[in-house]
Amino acid sequence: MSDLNTNKKKILLILMGGAALCLNRSPERQFHIVKAIGKGWKQIKEDRIKQDIRELYRSKLVNIKTDRDGVISMVLADNGKTKALKYQLEDMRIKKQAWDRKWRIVIFDIPEEQKMARDAFRFRLKKIGFHELQKSVFVHPFECEDEINFIAEFYQIKPHILYGVIEKIDNDLYLKNIFDL
């Protein structure tokens, strides 16, 4: 079951959204998560949902739990969490917004033992639109701290990552041209 259909991906991501909702204390972020979950749920084709849930259960991506009072819950299994995070990572983009004239800098020093994670992190930064200033220094003009934290947590390299916001970079005309600012 390496390729999941659109419904199954949405189900996994909605379950992940529920987990994120439980872990998030910011009312504003909770509102955005609930809104996204609602949109995702509406987009799922209802006639296929039961079949897709059964298939997710058989594939061990979700677990079904029944409470004492007979309430049935669907919970992401560890494999499902990994797969949901992977799909979320694949679709990640930094939203273009009005530029606040500040630069976001990501600096990392990931040990050689984690070379694969370091290379994957570098690849992801480029994929979401960062510009590489040096091998371990990347820059972007728009707010993206949540995305960086998510990617760093996914690859389990958070302690090796520094994220900063600065107002001036020498010769930023070059960067403004790259980002069409």
C-alpha cells in the first residue's frame, strides 16, 4: 500500500490535525487547524470513506479503539503518523505574502552521523523556496518559522538548527532579484 488514494491521505492528515489540535495551546492556531480539518473532511468522498477506513486499518496505519460506553475512535498508528507527516511535508509551501523587509535565516550544523538527515533538510529548504547562501546557511523573505520547525522535528535535528529574522543583509539587491521583491 505504498500509494494511498486521495481519500486515505486526507483521512491520515485529518487525524494528524486532531493530534496537532490537542498539542496546540494557541486559540488562533487551533482555529486554523479546525478550519483545515473541516475543509479536508468535506472534500472526502463520502461513498468511499468506510471502505478507505477499513483499508487503512488493515494496512496498520490507523487503530480502532472502542471505549467502555461503546464509542468507537480511530487513532493514527505510528506508521500512520509517519506517513501523514511525510504527505504533509511533500505538500509544504511557504505562502507568498507582503514582504515586511526582513530576511529569515536558517543556519545549521548537523553532525556527520546524521548526514542523511542533513542532506534531506537541505533538499527540503531548497524545495520550499529558500536560497542557499552557504552550505549550511539559507535565506527566505517570508515568515516560515512553523515550516522550519516542522521540517526540523520531522528529521529529528531540531537541536542543530538556528532560525533568525534580520533586517539587513549586505548586498541584498541580489536576494531581492532572486525572490522578485
